Amino acid sequence: MNARAGFLLLGVLVACGDTSPGSDGAIDAEAEDAGEDAGPPACRTDDHPTPVSADCTVTINAGAELPVGDDEGGYILPDARRVTRVGAQIELPGFPMTVRPVPGTRFAIVSDGGVDDEVLSVIDVDTQTVVDQRLFRERPSEATFLGVAIPSDGSRVYVAGGGTNLVWVYDFDTATGQLTDREPIVLADLVADGYVSGIRLLSDDTTLVANLMFGAQIVLWDTETNAERARIPIPDESNLPYDLVITPDDATAFVSLWDASAVLAIDLEGGVVLDTIPVGKNPEGLAISPDGSTVVAADSDSDSLSVIDTGLRERTDQVFIAGESALRGSSPAAGRFAIDGSRFFVVNAGDNAIDVFDTSDWSRLGRIPTMWYPTDVAVLGDGRVLVLAGKHEGTGANDRPAENSILDLLGGSLSVIEEITDADLLRWDTEIAANNDRATRFTSVSCEGDAAFPIPRRGGGASEQIRHVILVVRENKTYDAYFGDLTDDEGNPYGNGDPNLTLIPRSEIEDVIPNTRRIARDFAMGDNYYSLAEQSVQGHIWTTWGRSTDFVERSWLSTWGRGYWSISPQGVRDTVGYPEEGSAFDYFEEQGVSLTNYGEIVSSRNVAPHPRYPGLVYNMGVADEERARWLERRWQESCQLTSFTYVLLPNDHTFGLAPGRPTPRSMMADNDYAVGIIADAISHSTFWPETVVFFIEDDPQNGGDHVDNHRAPLLVLSPWVKRGYVSSVHYNEASIFRTIQLILGLPEPLNQSWANASPMDDLFSATPDYTPYEAIERRWPEEINGEEGRMAAESLEWDWSKPDEQPGLGRMLWRHLRGSEPPWPVSRDEILEQLEEAWEDD
């Protein structure tokens, strides 16, 4: 299946989801799922065991409760890891992808592949300043992507235009660093036939070679005559040619295939593919040694480097970042040889590190710390190293959600590192390891006598107390959006919230989401929990993998920002969109865990969505209350509950102000009531004494937050959690999966993110409280959006069949729910920006 054809499975399921769900009897019988626990004929009960006290103590260790922010020369990230600042950082907008030094100058060019407005930047690496920029607005006709090519005299700059099908061309002033626009090169008419990714120049400095990723072609273009010289087809159009390098004699191009675990050797003169060289999964960046004898491919999903002999055109070595059998997650994305070829520097996006190898034997010499999510590296002739980071320090706080969404706050950086010694590499190696696994030391548990803790230690077998785990995934809210003004029953602040940032007016919030807030008060919640996604395309990856991959991080930006991917491939396709180790669904199924998938299409290749779940998959046309009642019957009447259950409740996403649809308040009230029904149903069932339920949001894009825009709600409901407890330990989706893995007694974490996460020990108790939850009846009435107004017209323009195809929905919801005027002074610059956007929209 190729990138241009769409994705049939998802299309079929979405189409099915748009129909009204049938009754439970739509399929002949409500047969029991394989491996499910069968209870008595009716499983609704209030007759729970008498609690037995057990003496276990959870100690929260130093540093565990640090929120996102500065930390003595470093920075605590939303994923609880720490980064060490090395060198000087130049903050940049968007998601910087590529850095290329301009030969013979003090300047470097940085390309951008961000979701919102993208920027091409010129950096003076001596003064660490931005000296020129080109803005590409968020529209399909303006974009940049991976490739940057510069002739040997530095007089011109070529930049890949991604789905615009263009190569942008600029004259470059080598004295001042200023760009002058020239006419771009057009390589295709349709996105499906183009998508310019990697580009290079032949040694004549006039012949440009470009990959067309969706068009599955290599184009040779004469920049002097502005004419095409040749097109070379790529075998199997689904292969997605990504990066390329060219041998010094201009004879052979090596092209990485993102979707084929291969690198092609292509005869540029003859226009034919010479060899298909097997490499690791999802090869991305390529580098060629100064003498042209070696090409190295960064195998982003296999966590390895494939070393290719250019003469033999075959892989001669595979160098693993952490070992062939190590858990995946380092995500090597790009690399560069030192000027003399003696060392190789590889970007490990998942480790926030640059690994340095001795090319004589490919032994690792050590590591260089980076800011969050490095994307590229360049090595200068004087020994300085330039490190590009896609996320820098994350978003930080968002106290202006009417003006800023999480996407507006994203940005990267370029670090300029002046000097690196071998002693530095060894010292940093140790520091990076401590930065990355710091969460594994957050808590410790001790028990007296024969007492057992509900979350076993590694290797301790399955939990003696908990046999059923339910993960309920809602849509798109920050912590402060729901809990900013939360108080206990005496009116005292409860959790770390900002009352000014509740998405729903404080006079209404207890009527719109009373169950969400009551569960937070009565059971366990977290106020230092973060969703590591910015949009649902990543969010559902994190809630089904507990990590992301470099393909996801680089592709979702243009999926949502410019619509170049018609339907998201992340987690749906069997090859490029899946991690090498598979999803949590796959892992649980392989380990013999009984599981049920209610509504999730992402990562479901081995565990399909349950066919009778109302709406089937993401479908906000079905009330969440109907879904919850269906689950209530399944648990209490059919007595069916697997060891792991995944539930999708999407309706607090809302339809915005789309005419004829339920209002945002109405949809959030529906979603909240469904949460209450689920909590009530499971706690009044025979399964309750052995069950834990996690309620999370798939991403935090709607609403502001005074700590970081990644902070999100976390509720944990079980007889085995501490009642009325707020955890401030730093957790995320990987922490949930680490906890589930230990509860289920699975032998190893699935990936590095799970392994480096802390189990959520402090939320749990060895002494149960079986008191059930009583759902609060829906308080906010059903309402329908009207036909009038600018927000209604804007909502009509959005595609509601897929998650998050509504850029600006978060800002709209804030302005609608809280009033159009923000609660802060609006600056002249903000007014001018709004006028400019309105003018362009018209």
C-alpha cells in the first residue's frame, strides 16, 4: 500500500464509525471473548470483601516531585528526563530538521519541518545569532522539509520544499549571511507525485539531485538552464525515498528508503538501480565519508548504524547504539563524519545525545548531551560541533490559551559547542545515563512481614491484588483546563492548579464535569503528570506504545499542519508507522495477556477494535454515555472483563461550534457522565476488588497550563489506591505502562521509555478500601450549536471525521467557553498579528 493510495483499513473503519451503532444483538450472540474471566450470571454487586490491613511504606525520593523547568545547569523535561546544557543555545521556531554549514563562511543554514509556520534560518555560528530568516506560513503552498544543498563557493542555497513539490532557491551573501529570493524549482504538480525530501548537488555545483518521497523518483535538475536532466524511478512506489548522498565521482547515489529497511545504490548516469542494500528498520539520515568509501545509514527504528562499503555496495557492519538485544528507543536519526573521517557523530533523538564513534573499529568513544530531541549534527573544520534540537525545552507554561495553542509554543534550538575532549565524552556518557533513567529512582517500597504491595517489583511475578487493568483515554485537555481551580470539600486548593486557566468557567465547571472532579477528590490523581504528545496523531501513539518513534515525530507535523498525508500512517500501517518492537497491544497479546480494545484503531493490527463497541472507532456522533452503558452491561450482565482493557471516550474533544452538533459544554458533560458511569459500573461489580482504572487524555492541546502545556489530567481509581490523594511525582504515559507491566507480571518492559519510567507506587496502598463510586447524574443539559457566527462558519470548514483536523480548536474553545476577551492586556503586536491573519484568511 503506498503513501498516495490512502489507508484502506482506517478508511473502512472510519466509514463504519460514521454509521449509527447497532444494538448488542446486532451480531447474533454476545459471545464471551477468549480468555475472559467468567463470573456468576449477574456480576453487579455491592458485596465486597472485608479489607485486610497490610503494612507497606512508599518513600518518595529526592527529585521525584520536580516539575518541568530549570534544574542547576539543566532542564527537567515533560518525560521526567533531564537534559544538560552544553555550549551556547540559539532558540529557533518550529521543528528544526537540518543544519548545513555554508562552505568558507561563519554561517550555517537551518531548515524547519514544523507543524505551524516554518522558518528557514541563517545562523552566525561565531556570534550565535540569527542574521536572516524566511517565513513559510501554515498552508500547503508554503513549506520546507529535510534537504538543504549548498555549492562549494557558498553563493547559493537550495532547500527542499516537502509537499509544495518545490525546491526553494536563494542567492547567499557570504559576507553578511543575507538570503535573496530566486524563482523556485518545480518538480511535480501534485503532492502525490512529489514531496521533496533529501537533496544534494553534484561536484559541478550546478546539477541538483532530489528525492521525491511520494512520487518515488530521483530527479536530476540543471540549475543553470533550469531544466530537468533525468528522472529515475524507485522500485515499489511505497518505499518513500528519504535522504541521499552521492559519491565524490558523481557516479552513484545512495538513497535511504523510509518504508523499506533498505538503501538503494543508483547509477546516476545510466538511470538504473544497481543494488538494494538491506539495512535496519526505517533508515533516515545518510552520511558519506570524506574519501567516499563508506556510507552510514541511521536505522531509526532498529537503533543501529548500517555501515555500507560504496565499492562493494553492501553492508559490512551493523553498529547498535545500545546493543542488538537492547530495548528500542534511541532513535538514531542522522549522522556526520569528522572532517578527517576518523570519527562519526550520530544523533540519537530518543536519548537526547550525540554518540561519537571511532571509525577505525566503530567503538563508541562517549556521548555529547543535547537539548530535547536532537535532529541533526554538523562538525566544523575547527572542531566545533553544531547540534540541532527539534524541541529544545518543550513548550513551557501557556497562560494565554485564547492566543496560544500548544503548537504555537513549540520550538527548537541550535547548540554551538566550542571544544570537546575525550574526557568530556566519557564524563557526559555517565551524566546522560543518569539524566535518562532518573525516574527509575523516584520511589522505593518496603513491606513488613508477609505483606505484599499491589505493584510487584521487577521479576516478582504478577500482582497478588490486581488482575484487571482498564485504561480509559479521553481527548485533548490540560491539567489546568479541568483542575486549575480544584478544591477539597472544605474549599482549600487541591493539587497544583491555576484558577484562571480552567477551560470551563468556574461558575459552571462543577455542573459540566462533576464526575471528573469528584473522582479526583475521592480517589487518586496526579498534578505532575504529562502527556508527551502535542496532537492526537502522537497522542494515540503514546497511549498504545508508551513511546514514540522518529518517523512519528517527523511525519505528524506535515500530516496535520499541511495535510500532505491524506490519512495518518502513524500506528496504522504495518511497516513505516509501527515501531520495531510493536505496540503494547502486540506485546500483551504475545505474552498471553487477555485483552480487549474498545474503539482504538491506532496500533490495532493484532488486536482489532471490538466490533460491537458503539461507534466502533473514533466517532463523536455516538454519545459517550451510550458507550459507557454498553460497557456497564458487558461487565455487570455478561460478566466479561479481560486482564487489560483499553477504552476510547472521544467526546470531550467536541465538535467546536459546528452547527447542528452538540455544544462543547454538552459534549464535555456527556464525556464526564460516561466517566462516572464507568467508575460506578466497575466499582459495583464482582471485578472491583481486583481492578484498577486509569483515566487519561490522549494529548493536552486544549487549554492552558501554568506549569507546562504538556501537563494533563490523571485519575486512578481502584480499591488499592490511596483515597483523597494527590501525587506530585513526575509521571507520563510510559509510567502507566511500566505500572501495568509490573501488575501483569510481564518479564520485561516493551521499550526504553517503559524501562526508564517510574512505576506509580505512591498512588497505591497495600490496604484496600472497597467503597464503590456513585456516579453523579448528568447536570448540564443537552444543547445544540446554532447556525450563526464566525466560530460556526470556521467549524464548518473543518474535517471532523479524524482527530485533530481542526487547527485552532483549542483557542476557539477557550474564547467560546470563557468569552471572546482574554483575561490579560492585549498588546499592539497581538492585534496586528490577528489583523494579518484575518486579512490572509479573506
